[in-house]
Amino acid sequence: MAALDDLLANNRAWAADIVRREPTFFQRLAQQQAPRFLWIGCSDSRVPANEIVGLLPGELFVHRNVANVVVHTDLNCLSVLQYAVEVLRVEHVIVCGHYGCGGVEAACRSAPLGLIENWLRHIQDVADRHRAVIDEAHTEQQRIDRLSELNVIEQVQNVCRTTIVEAAWRRGQPLTVHGLIYRIDDGLLRSLGMSVQRIDDLASAHGKAIVAIRSRAAA
């Protein structure tokens, strides 16, 4: 119980600190949720979504899973996306991966891990589609990093191809889908050069993002 008691004590200290700085914060937060952003990120405990973008509770709607994968049969992810787009009317969907992702590393190495191997098959499919791009890298770590980037790009594409986002664009709702990647050892986010505002731009944005990956390696 000591570990749980520590968490509860931390929570009380956190809440008290917020109230000292902004006495009406929680009363206002309870009245409305109006984020402009949906974050689809990895479950990794080292990538706390709100903190790394400097946003407070209520400013970022969040969905997380192992290796930030968007699967068209995942009703959990799709339900979050639909609520964010159709009810909260977010203006931006961010797919954020990170270097050093255990899920990507396991997929790259085809390590036997049990049930989660079924989930990681989606990342292995990304690797299979982009084998030539990955194999251009000189070291195993570079290949893993490159797969982390490619995985984000492919998941952005998957978000854009959902019926939810396509319907939003058809009705003229302002909505942009972005691909970002986070480096844990310096705390910095980087754009992967893939931001899509309408379905007609998807193929071009995807192609440019792949070219950019190859260009960074060659530089």
C-alpha cells in the first residue's frame, strides 16, 4: 500500500500547487473540455503527452497504445478519434512516435513476446512495405530509428483514411493530421514533414515524408 499512498500524496500536492497558482482552475476545468488537439501516442511511460508539449489538463485529448498504432479494426482508437473529431471538434490530430520505442524494436527483431506479437504484426507490415528504405541504414539502431519514423508516417496515413476523418473533410471541417517523433534523450519533438489537411494531399505528403527520411540519412 505504500506505493499507492505515495501516489495519493503526490496527487494532493499537485492539486494544491495548481490551486495556489490558479484558485479557480479545477472549477473551470469541470465545466468544459475543449481541446484543440488529439494526441495518438505510445504507451511508453517516458513520453507524457501533456508535459512534453507544455499543455494543461483539458487542452489535449489523448489516446495511447503500444507503438502508437492506428488500426482500422481497433474500436478503442476509432471511438476516441470519432469523439475528438465530431464532438470535441479538435482542429489537429497528432500521431507521435518516439525513438527507443520497445514495440518498434521488438517488431524489428521479431522477438517472441506472446500475445503482443499480434499487435506488433502491424509494425512488421510497415517494415515489409518499406524494406528498401530501412535497409539503406548502416546500423541496426539506425534501422530501428528509421522504422520508428516510417511507423508514424504510416499511422498518419491510416488516420487520414478512416471514415471519420474523410467525413470531416467532406463536410469542410478544419482538421489537420500531423506526424511527429520524440527523442527521449533530449526531450525534443521533431516534425516528420507530414501534415495533411485534405484527402487529395495524402499521397503527395506521404511521398515527400518518405523522401525526407532518406534525405536526412544521406545528409
